[in-house]
Amino acid sequence: IIPLPPNLYSDTNWKGLALRSYFSVGENPTAELDNLNRDIPHHLICHLESERGTIEPLHDYCTTNEEFQWLYFGGFIWVAYIPRASFLDQLNGCSILKASIASDHEACNVHSCGLRLVNQHDQEEFEEALFHNMMLLSDKKGKNKQCAEGNSESSSRCSSYIMKPHLERLVKPSHRKWDFDRFSVYNSCFPSNIDLEWFGHQSNDYSLTISLAQNLNMESNWLGLAVCANFAILEHLTSEIDKLDIPAISHNLSCHFESDKGNSLHHYCTSKEEFMWLHLGGFVWVSYIPRVWFSDQLNECSSLEASVVSDHEAFSVHKCGLRLLYQHDEEEFTQAILQYMTSLCDKKGKNKQTPS
């Protein structure tokens, strides 16, 4: 509920109303959302009411299938703008305005919301803030794509935008390295003796390029991308490792992706235990990146190049691999991770049995 100035209706500086609401689901979004029918449109609805009654018409927005998927990764933010012309004279003489925001899917809840009257002197600031957030967090979605670009006619049109969650929310911390989730980023390191045949496309170098289907983003059964890289110490720099203060430094692995549409960077900071495996012949970084992480970077692209590196010059990549992961591959990939975990446990067991 927000108070309204007594002369709002006659104030020529008043341009409209801005609203913001954060939608998400419960602690187990995968279970709740998997029960929903994806073919049914998902609507966000804002019901406005003053002491004179309901404001007509209802303001609503139908999310795209891609936007709906963001509920798996922490939710999304709905930002809407309603111009004063939409209210006609319904706010004339009113002192309060109440907004009730909801989704037509019961699993999708509003966790916070806000309202603000937009005046002439606020309009440029509002549009700049909207544009800035769109560039940082999301691809712009909505009925009026000119508003965030500062179009002079934007103040007379209804607009709706959906903002993506921060990409960091895609990473679900887990102490169980075998706990694979198709909707989350997965990272782990394993001994270098594991079999990487599952990854298919491989290169005896730090970079690799794979071909992509032109309609990849339209394939509903495409889940994401699996990456592997075999790291080892350069022979002439072996002595340098002994000089490193392992507990005091961080070791980052990075994968740089490049497509026809641009670049993106995926990285992982190894644990101290994983870092020490370099003394035992190196390790293999296995990572999975869900499709939503790439946004539209792979849309209508013919190829994807990946380059994997370490932030320590003493380490080099001897082999890397890429594979697009589809729904029918999920069980096989999960089993591969379990196999890698078994290899890791065996490696640890042998090391404990080795006499000092």
C-alpha cells in the first residue's frame, strides 16, 4: 500500500506507476516445478485497488518458457510500468493505492514487492536503472522493448520485463561430489587415471571446438554442457610446486567459451586436497554447466570453442573434452561421476596404505 497525494490526478508531472516483485518457489524447486504442465501459459498478475474499488483492467504478463525455467535457479524479478493513461480517472480523489501481486501457478510465490509513482523528473532515472539492470542480469523480455532504451514514447505504454537471477545462484554448494543436479553447475576434480572416453570430443591440448546444431536453443531435451580437462605439472617446473604455500593460496581453473555471439568465462577454485593431487600425477577437472548459464550465447551458432587454463603457470592442460548433455545422457553421466568417485576413494585408500 502506498499513499497518494491529494492532487495526483491533476498533476501533469505524474507519468505512471512502477512495480517490482520477486518470484521464487520453495526449498525444492525441482520437485515442485516438475509437476507442472509446461504447455500451460504462466501468468503474473497485479491487482490494483483504491478506496473507490478495483482498478481496471488487471495488469498481467505471460512469461516465456525460458523465463519460467529461471524459477529453478533462484527465481526471477518482474518489473512493470503502467502509464497514467491506463488509470483513466480511477485514482481521482483517492488517498491510497494497494497492489496484490500473484502468479497463476500455486508453486510460484511472491517473496517481496514494491511500488513507486513515476514523475517526470523520475522517468529518466527509472529508465537508466532498468537498462543498467537488464545489461547486468538479463536479456530484456517484454511487450515494449523500447522503454529501457529511453524512447520518448515509452511513458505512454504498459511495459513488462523479467530479470534473470544472478548466475551465482546456479551453483548449489554440496559436500557430496556425486550429487549431480541437471539444473545446477557441477564442479569436481578427480585423479588423472580416470577414463574420459565418455566425453567423446577430445583434444590433446588446452582448447577444443565442437559443432552445434543451428536450432540447439529450441531443443527441449538439451540440458547443458559437460567439460573435462586433464591438468599436470610441467616437468621443468616440478620443483616450483614444492615452494608454493598451499594453505595460503587459491588455485583457479578457468574455461573460456567463445561462439559467434560472444565470450563467457566459467571458473572453479580447487580445494587444497585437489590441489595436492598434482604431486600424484595430476588431476582431471570435470564440470557441467546448465543451458540457462549460456543464455542466448549459443542461439543460431554453428560452433563453440572452449579453452581451459589454470592461474598457475606451472600447470598445463594435456587433454580436454566437451560434450553436449541431453536428457537421455543424464543417467550415463551420473554413473560416470559415481565411477570417478569410486576411483577417487580407491586412490585415497592406496595413499593411506603407503608406508611413510
